[in-house]
Amino acid sequence: MPRKSVDSHDRDERREDVLRPCPYLGYDRDRLAMHLVERGAYDIAESQFRRAIWLNPFEPRFKTHLAWCLYKQGRHADALACLAEVSEAEMDADMKAIVRLIEQGVSMKSVEEGG
């Protein structure tokens, strides 16, 4: 039995690889990654966000969520670089709120280090 589930998983990933880039892929991985971020499993979440972006580079929400994950890991420069790839026109209100939180957190960190 376990062999069958491994084959199924591999088959699903191969299918995704063949279909990419596709505007319909990656949403399941993004949902999983957001759940992992809520639980503090940032390393695993980051890999899922990166996979979602790789599968569907058309969805700006994935990059914004990855930036939030990187920020939560203390990787502020990486988070800001990730956000730079998303235009403001592509952002909805939730995404803009994430950007504001990251920018506020980075600026507060700069003040703490300088003072």
C-alpha cells in the first residue's frame, strides 16, 4: 500500500511540472503553506510557497505570502526583495496590509539596531 501512495504523489508532481507555468496551479500549496506559517513551521512553509510560485508565477499573492514567511524568519532583506517583484496594482487590501506590516517591522528593526 505505501508504495502506491508514493507513486501517486510522484505522478501528481510530474503532472504539475508538465502543466507549469499555469494560472490554475499552486493554490493548494499556498493554503498549506499559510497553515504552516500559522503553526510556526516557516522552513516547510517557505518551500511550499516557492513551489507555488514556480508552478504559477502569475499569482502575486504567492509572492506576498512568501515575503511574510521570510519576514517571520527574520529575513527582512529577502522579504523586501520578494515584495519588490509585486507591483502595487496587483495587490489587494490584504496584500497591502502584509506589505505595511513588513515595512513597519523592518523600519522598527533598523531603529532598534541604530539606537
